[in-house]
Amino acid sequence: MKALAVDDNATNAFMLGKLVAAAGIESVATSTDPRLALDQLAADQHDLLICDYMMPGLDGLELIRAVRAMPGYEDVPIIMVTTADERAVCYEALEVGATDFLTKPIDFIEARTRIRNLAKLRRAQNALRDRAAWLADEVTKATAEMAQLEEEIILRLSRAAEYRDTDTGEHVLRMARICREIVMELGYPADFCRDLYLAAPMHDVGKIAVPDAILRKVGTLTPEERALMQTHTTIGADILAHSDSRLIRLAHELALTHHERWDGGGYPSGLVGEEIPISGRIAAVADVFDALVSPRPYKAAWSIATAAAFIHDHAGTQFDPRIVAAFEARLPAIAAIVAPLADRPPSTAASDPAPLHLLNTRASH
């Protein structure tokens, strides 16, 4: 523990320091100038202050007020020394923040006991503060671990559902990263950007209920097959419904709305414009773009340029124009996300578009 004794008389300051040391405080400094004492307190945290009342330039009351206004000194014990006939000053000292006061002539045994008790109080405060800091650090670590675990579980389960529709299950990971680029470009808070990134991989979780014969069909879907394919949005929403988790609630919103269209021609609800949640509008662009540049059983992969042109051409009809503008602003970063697809053999990474009638029959495009 550290203490500071302040008295404009050097002998008195020395004696106060000795008194504090006798109470068991390990490190005691003295000062004869209250203004310099403030600098000492600011430069190094102290655990106790004892000061005289009558001092030139800055009296004890003014010193206490100044100390109490300093960060870290809200609860530090402060003792002011006065004469026995200065009761009003003692009361005012307590009002402005003094913890205790001593009257001259100082009774050594009484003063040592009071200082020792205040030192015990300060040690308890320090222990409680250190414990609180340790607990806060442990909570932060546990929260980070839980967030990391939550992210891992979401990504693994989302990839498991996606394996039924693609060869690698990587689509949901790329789509989530594209969503993050777009939402960051739109200027949303960091917490929402992270939430959207984590929730986006669950957008197609409802596909676990769609038969493989439909998911992997090479030819055009029949009207009945198309209707069954489109149920993956409502099935996914049902799977994710009624959760207390903020992320799962956002994933529910994504699953239900990522195939709505800006012009109202989407499904399952035919929402128009800003009736579609921002999460669904962002996911619509990210999902379609990644699906276009990916090889699927019913089509070869499109080139990045061709797929980006498709997104641009459908702004204002299929997609929110503001989302498309954000997508285009981040296109270099988004192109880097899907670039590994271009390294696949030509048989699965052709650059020529598949017939649009095939794309338009697929829920995943």
C-alpha cells in the first residue's frame, strides 16, 4: 500500500509520515506543497492521504475536493488534521469527502488505530476491486468462448444441410462472407454485421426436408417440384422459430425472406420493397451471386463478371437497388471470396451462362 502525508511544515509532514508508517502502511511519501501533492497522486495511485487543514495556496478542504475529483480516488481513505476548536471545519471536511479527521494535539495511539483501520478498509476495497476485475475478465473470456462455440455450431450445422444440395457445403460460408461485405458497406453497426454473418449460413436449413431427387435434378423442375422446393423457406423458418437467441431469430428472418423479390414477385409471402427485412434483401443478392458462380447439378458455373452483370441488371426488380450498389462497391472483395471456384476444372467451372429457364425454376438459383 502507498500513502501520502501533506503538510506545509516539513517537520509536521515528516511526523505524519512516521505516524502512517507505524500503522503498518508499507510505502509512505511526504509533501510540503499541496499542489505538488496533487501531481504525485495523479502520477501514482495511492491508497491513503493524510493532510493538514491550514496550508498556503491550497487548504485541506480544497485539496480533498480536488483529490475526490480525480479518477481512482473516489473511495481512497482521506484523513484531515485540524485543531480541536475547528469543529465546523471537521464537519465540512466530512461533507467534501474526508473519511476521518484527527485533532491536534494528535493522540498517537488513537491516530495509529484509526489509520490502521482505514488501511484495512482500503485493503478490502483493493481485494474486492481485484476480484471484480478478475471476474469481469473471466466473464469476458467465457462470453468469447460461448460466442466462438455458437459460431462453430451454426457453421457446422449449416454446412451439414448444404451438403445435400452441393458437393462441398462451402456455399453457406461464402454466402455469409458476402453478406458481411455488403452489410459493412451499408454502414450498419459492427454487432449487426457480425450477427448477420453468423446467421446467414442458416438461410437454407429448410432444405433438409426437400428430397434429393429435387435438389439434384438436372432438368427443369415441374410445377409440383418447384412448389415443394420453395417450401424450404417456411420449413426453415419453422425450424428456427420461437428462439430466445438473437442470432436464431435473425436466422429465422433470413430463412423466411431470402427469396422475396424487390418487385413483389418472390416467395413465400410476395413482400414488396422495404416490406422485406434488410437481412433478407442482403441475403438475396449474396445467395444468388454465389449460386451463379458455383457449379450446380443443373448448370455450370458462371464467370464473376457475368454473374455481377446479372445482379446489376436485376436491381429494382429482383433486388433492392441500394443493396446492389453496396454489392458493386465491394465487388473486389467479394470476387476474392469466390475466386477459388475459378480454380476448378473447366467441366465444373464453365463461364457460359446456363439457360435462364433452368435458373428460374430453382429456389437456390
